[in-house]
Amino acid sequence: MVIVLVAACAEDRPRPDGGDAGARVHPAGILDPASEAFHGKELARRNWSFTTCARCHGEDFAGGAAKVSCLTCHADGPTACTTCHGDGPTTGAHALHRTGATCVDCHRVPASWDAPGHIVDDAAPAEVTFGARASITLDPAHRAGPPAYEGGRCTNVYCHGDVLPFPTATSEPRWDDTPVGGCNRCHGAPPPDHAQDHCATCHPTSAPHIDGVIQVGSTSGCSGCHGDASSPAPPNDLDGNRLTTALGVGAHRAHLDVPTGLRGPIACATCHLVPATVGAPGHIDSMLPAEVTAGLGWDRAAQTCASAWCHQASRPRWTEAGVVACGTCHGVPPADASHSPSMPLTQCASCHPRTMTPAGTLILTPGPNGPTSEHIDGDVDLL
Ligand code: HEC
Ligand code: HEC
Ligand code: HEC
Ligand code: HEC
Ligand code: HEC
Ligand code: HEC
Ligand code: HEC
Ligand code: HEC
Ligand code: HEC
Ligand code: HEC
């Protein structure tokens, strides 16, 4: 590199290296980063005494008596963070952490270059001082100690899963490790207490990651993974389907809303074991599909209930809409000895008064969980 001589300044100033006056102020190599005389190294040897340089190069480093400006090469000034750090270090795992972490996660970040503990009177190596994120503790039982960086290795650091219920073999990484593996580096994919591995079913893909919150479901409560604001029953099903032609959706709402008015709502418990909490036994502790109460004889291939009382001999398909009407489950009236084919609907109430009105309509009685009815309640209601 070319060194510019400014004789006027050189003559009347002591040389920083204490050498002969009259020669160049700085030794050759002042601009060569590979040289021991490089000005950055000289500054470090001088415990970052910028005031020494300012004596000749000016308080504002714009030239001063030396008439050589630092700002031609360091536009932001020689004491700007970027002059010494650029876009940030690339040593060790710095580059890997550039997305997802910031300096403050691992270092005390100085407010200015001359802040105590940064470089002035502070010999290498750099201090690793963990920020709040590494110290996150979801359950104290899973934290063995405070986060630490020792011998090039991180221990008890939340970010790498060391404070989760199931740390992995690489939850205590070395700063010079080459990361091996993928999502299973910090936690299992899925963790070993999981029965299902399609993360997005239960953890929204938009959830912030490594933020100290285990985001389960898109909303709190029972509609977080299935159903919507009106009910935890599908739609949405677990894949987000909303059409009744999807097996996960099917006739759920037809059974819960009963738009035909054939009876009141049919509770989830009629067809499923209903969990009191997300983690309750029988809920998500097995592989898909969802379990249907055994007594109904749910036949997944045929998409129908083989032994449910409700539909009598008719076996409508779960995903087929509009197939249930007066007359599809039993005759109106049934063709048996108790009935004559000519009986009109208005006559039913004379023998089935708790089910039918004299006007020939089904009786629905308002209740706290929707209307109730003696129709399709499991026994034949007579006088
Ligand atoms: C005694 C006055 C004086 C002091 C103190 C001084 N310099 Fe200089 N510096 C000069 C002069 C004069 C030049 C012009 C080249 C020469 O004479 O060596 C110069 C040149 C330089 C150059 C080369 C610039 C170029 O474009 O060639 C750098 C870099 C530099 N100084 C850095 C520093 C740093 C860093 C310090 C503080 C550690 C410092 N100087 C302290 C006077 C000084
Ligand atoms: C001719 C260009 C040039 C001039 C003028 C110049 N520098 Fe530099 N300076 C450099 C280069 C090149 C580097 C090394 C950058 C790198 O390693 O990425 C550097 C690095 C530095 C560093 C960083 C040291 C470190 O360890 O990270 C400091 C501080 C610095 N210069 C101060 C000064 C000061 C003070 C002056 C004026 C007195 C000055 N420089 C003038 C080119 C210059
Ligand atoms: C994930 C943690 C982490 C993050 C984030 C991080 N560092 Fe570091 N840093 C370290 C570790 C570990 C070392 C090595 C300490 C040692 O020498 O053992 C280190 C070393 C350093 C050093 C000493 C020189 C070197 O390259 O080793 C500097 C300077 C530094 N970091 C600056 C920064 C700055 C500036 C940022 C933000 C842009 C940053 N670090 C972000 C962990 C981190
Ligand atoms: C003159 C050069 C220089 C400037 C300017 C500078 N740093 Fe540094 N910084 C260093 C060096 C050298 C280290 C390594 C210190 C060590 O090894 O102990 C360092 C270390 C760090 C570290 C690691 C933690 C530590 O203190 O060791 C962080 C973070 C950091 N600097 C941020 C900043 C920020 C932010 C700014 C601007 C406000 C800044 N630095 C300005 C040279 C500088
Ligand atoms: C069937 C639903 C479901 C699926 C699918 C699922 N998780 Fe989870 N996950 C949960 C529940 C529930 C928790 C416990 C939340 C709590 O304890 O607060 C959890 C907790 C976690 C935790 C926290 C640590 C732990 O073991 O408790 C991690 C990490 C995690 N899941 C990752 C995954 C990954 C990765 C996948 C996909 C490979 C996945 N999960 C698939 C329901 C699921
Ligand atoms: C660097 C460590 C690390 C890696 C690598 C990692 N995770 Fe995680 N992950 C965590 C931590 C820590 C948690 C605990 C919850 C939190 O803070 O977000 C978590 C939680 C999760 C969860 C639970 C939901 C939530 O709250 O975030 C899912 C799902 C998940 N991770 C999926 C993945 C997938 C998919 C990958 C691969 C693309 C992956 N993780 C890679 C550290 C990691
Ligand atoms: C009439 C019977 C019935 C009722 C009532 C019922 N379900 Fe279902 N449910 C089913 C059937 C059948 C399936 C499909 C099972 C399969 O995939 O093999 C199912 C599947 C599901 C699934 C899994 C969806 C998917 O994507 O695979 C969830 C979740 C579910 N039901 C929740 C509920 C909830 C919550 C309620 C009450 C609010 C409810 N169900 C009421 C019969 C019912
Ligand atoms: C973390 C996501 C998630 C949340 C939150 C959730 N569920 Fe589920 N739910 C599922 C999954 C996955 C299935 C399918 C389970 C299977 O494979 O057996 C399911 C199935 C069901 C079923 C069908 C029967 C079964 O267990 O298969 C019912 C009923 C049900 N959930 C009710 C609830 C209730 C009540 C809540 C609130 C206490 C709730 N769910 C909260 C994920 C969730
Ligand atoms: C989804 C199948 C289904 C449909 C459709 C249906 N029923 Fe029924 N009905 C039943 C079942 C099952 C019984 C047997 C008794 C019970 O469980 O209430 C029954 C019994 C009856 C009874 C006897 C009294 C009683 O409740 O036990 C009357 C009356 C009756 N239904 C009238 C009607 C009328 C009127 C319609 C059309 C508006 C109709 N049903 C449509 C399933 C159905
Ligand atoms: C004269 C009395 C009488 C009238 C009127 C009557 N039923 Fe019934 N119904 C009965 C008796 C008795 C039973 C019980 C039969 C049994 O248990 O074998 C019965 C049973 C039923 C059942 C149960 C299924 C079955 O086949 O046993 C249905 C459905 C039913 N009636 C529908 C109707 C409808 C619809 C009407 C009006 C169109 C009606 N009934 C009018 C006497 C009557």
C-alpha cells in the first residue's frame, strides 16, 4: 500500500513509535493489515487510545495537523461500531447466528466503543454474557443451571433445547461445531413424548420459534387445532378442510346443529371420548385417525356407522349431504302390525304424544344446550 508522507506534520511531532524524528511519522506497514505495524494493531497495543491519533489527525479525525483524514477510508468515523465490526463477526458460529439471533443474545453490547468492559482495559477474549433468551425457563425442573459458555461449549442454553423436557445429543453445542442434522438438533422431530409428527396439525407454522412460548393451536382453547370460533367440531378438520366431502369434516355440523329439526344437538361424547384437556389420555396420544366410539361400528372405508341405533337400517355415508329425511330411517308410519299404512302424520301424536304434536310435527323442547327431543333418543316413546 502507498504511504503518503506529510513532511510538515512529521517534523514537529514526536513519532508514535518513538523512532527517529524526520523520518515518516509511522513505520511502513501502517496501512498493511498483515503487518505488525498496521494502524489497527497499533491502536490495540495502545489500549485504543484514539486521543493519541486525534493529536495529529484532528479531534474529528478529518485531517488535523497531519492533514491526513481517517474519514476517507472510514466514512462513519474510526470509532463507529462498523469500523471494527463491519456487518458483524464471521468467526465460529457467528454467521450461522446472523439470522435468528442478535449480539445481545450472547454479549453485553456496549453503548459506545469506550464503554467499560468492551475494549479499553479489556484483554481478549471477548466476553460471552448471555441475554434473556438463553435464560428462559419454562419449567424449573428442566433447568440444570444457569446458561454458561465454557471451554468453547454452551450448556443450559434455552435456545438449543437444553432446557426443554427432552434435550438432544446436540443441545450443548460447541462454538466451532459444524451443525449436523435438521430439526432434530435441539428437540426431537417430533419430541419423544409425541405420538404424531405432522407439526402443523398442532403448532401453527406462523408461530415465532425459539421465543420462549410453546405455541400450541392457532388459538387458545379447544378450537386451536380443529373446528373454528363457533365450535371445536370440524370444519376445520385437522388438515384445514372445510368441505363436508372431506372425511375429517363430513356430517359433523349436521349432527351438532341438526338443521333438519329431527332432534336436538348430538354431543361429541355420543361419538367420541371427549378430552377434558389437550393432554388427556385418548386424545392426541395415538396416531391419526381420530377414534370413534366403538359401539357405533364406524367403518372408515365405507364411511358409515355399521351399528348405530340412530339411523336404523339405513346407513348414510358420513360425507354425503342431504340423504337423511323423514322416511329414510323408518317408514312413516312403519310397516308393522302397530301401524296402518294410511295413518297420517297428524295421527302419530295419539300414540306418540311425547314425540309428535297433533299437528304432525316433531316436538323440540328448548334446553340450555339447545333443544332436546324424545325422537332418536334410544327408545320408542309411546303414550
Ligand atoms: C505525531 C503525529 C501523528 C500521530 C500521533 C499519529 N499520526 Fe497518523 N499520520 C501522521 C502523519 C503526518 C501521516 C502522514 C504519513 C506519515 O507521515 O507517515 C500519518 C498517516 C497515517 C495513516 C496513513 C494514511 C494514508 O492515507 O497514508 C494512518 C492509517 C494513520 N496515520 C493512523 C494513525 C493512527 C491510528 C494513529 C493513532 C494510533 C496515528 N495515526 C497517530 C501523523 C500522526
Ligand atoms: C487508506 C485507508 C485508511 C485510512 C486513511 C485509515 N484507515 Fe483505519 N483501516 C483501514 C483498513 C483497510 C482497515 C482494516 C479493515 C479490515 O480489516 O476490514 C482499517 C482498520 C481500522 C480500525 C479497526 C481496527 C480493528 O482492530 O478492527 C481502526 C480502529 C482504524 N482503522 C482507525 C483509523 C484511524 C484512527 C485512522 C486515522 C488516523 C484511520 N484508521 C485511517 C484503512 C484506513
Ligand atoms: C450465539 C451467540 C453469539 C452471538 C449472537 C454473537 N456472538 Fe460474538 N461471540 C460469541 C462467542 C461464543 C464468541 C467466542 C468467545 C471465545 O473467544 O471463546 C464470540 C466472540 C466475539 C468477538 C471476539 C472476536 C471473534 O470474532 O471471536 C467479537 C468481537 C464478537 N463476538 C462480537 C459480536 C457481535 C458484534 C455480535 C453481533 C453482530 C455477536 N458477536 C453475536 C457468541 C456470539
Ligand atoms: C475500535 C474498534 C472497535 C469499535 C469502534 C467497537 N468495537 Fe466492539 N469490539 C472490538 C474488539 C477488538 C472486541 C473484542 C474484545 C475482546 O476480545 O475482549 C469487541 C467486542 C465487542 C463485542 C463482544 C463483547 C465484548 O465486549 O467483548 C460486542 C457485542 C461489540 N464489540 C459491539 C460493539 C458495538 C455495538 C460497538 C459500537 C457502539 C463497538 N463494538 C465498537 C472493537 C471495537
Ligand atoms: C397432535 C398434536 C401435535 C403434533 C402433531 C406435534 N406436537 Fe409438538 N406439542 C404438542 C403439545 C400438546 C405440546 C405440549 C405443550 C405444552 O406442554 O405446553 C407440544 C410440545 C412441543 C415441544 C416442546 C417440548 C416438549 O417436548 O414438550 C416441541 C419442541 C414440539 N412440540 C415440537 C414438535 C415438532 C417438531 C413436531 C413435528 C415434528 C410436533 N411438535 C408435532 C402437540 C403436537
Ligand atoms: C437451534 C435449536 C432449534 C432448532 C434447530 C429447531 N428448533 Fe424448533 N424449537 C426450539 C426451541 C428452543 C423450542 C421451544 C419453543 C420456543 O421457544 O419456540 C422449539 C419449538 C418448536 C416447535 C413447537 C412450537 C413453537 O412454539 O415453536 C415446533 C413445531 C418446532 N420447534 C419445529 C421445528 C422445526 C420444524 C425445525 C426445523 C426446521 C426446528 N424446530 C428446529 C429450538 C430449535
Ligand atoms: C355423529 C358422530 C360424531 C359427532 C357427534 C362428532 N364427531 Fe368428530 N368425528 C366423527 C367421525 C365419523 C369422524 C371421522 C373419523 C375418521 O377419520 O375415521 C370424526 C372425526 C373428528 C376429528 C378428526 C378430524 C380429522 O381431520 O381427521 C375431530 C377433531 C373431531 N371429530 C372432533 C369432534 C368434536 C370436537 C365433536 C363435538 C363438538 C365431534 N367431533 C362430534 C363423528 C362424530
Ligand atoms: C394441539 C391441538 C389440539 C387441541 C388444542 C385440541 N385438540 Fe382435539 N384433537 C387433536 C388431534 C390431533 C385429534 C386427532 C386425535 C387422534 O389422532 O386420535 C383430535 C381429536 C379430537 C376429538 C376426536 C376424538 C379423538 O380423541 O380422536 C375430540 C372429541 C377432540 N379432539 C376434542 C378436543 C377438546 C374438547 C379440546 C379442548 C380440551 C381439544 N380437542 C383440543 C388436536 C387438538
Ligand atoms: C335419522 C333417522 C330418522 C329419521 C330421518 C326420522 N326418524 Fe323417527 N325415529 C328414528 C329412530 C331411531 C326412532 C326410534 C326411537 C328413538 O330412538 O327415539 C324413531 C322413532 C320415531 C317415532 C316414534 C316415537 C319415538 O320417538 O320413539 C316417531 C313418531 C317418529 N320417529 C317420527 C318421525 C318423523 C315424523 C320423521 C320425519 C320428520 C322421522 N321420524 C324421521 C329415526 C329417524
Ligand atoms: C295406534 C297407535 C299408534 C299410532 C297412531 C302410531 N304409532 Fe308408531 N308405534 C306404535 C306402537 C305400539 C309402537 C311400538 C312397536 C314396537 O315396539 O314393536 C310404535 C313404534 C313406532 C316406531 C318405532 C319403530 C318400529 O317400527 O317399531 C316408529 C318409528 C313409529 N312408531 C312411527 C310412527 C309414526 C310416524 C306414526 C304416525 C304416522 C305412528 N308411529 C303412529 C303405535 C302407534
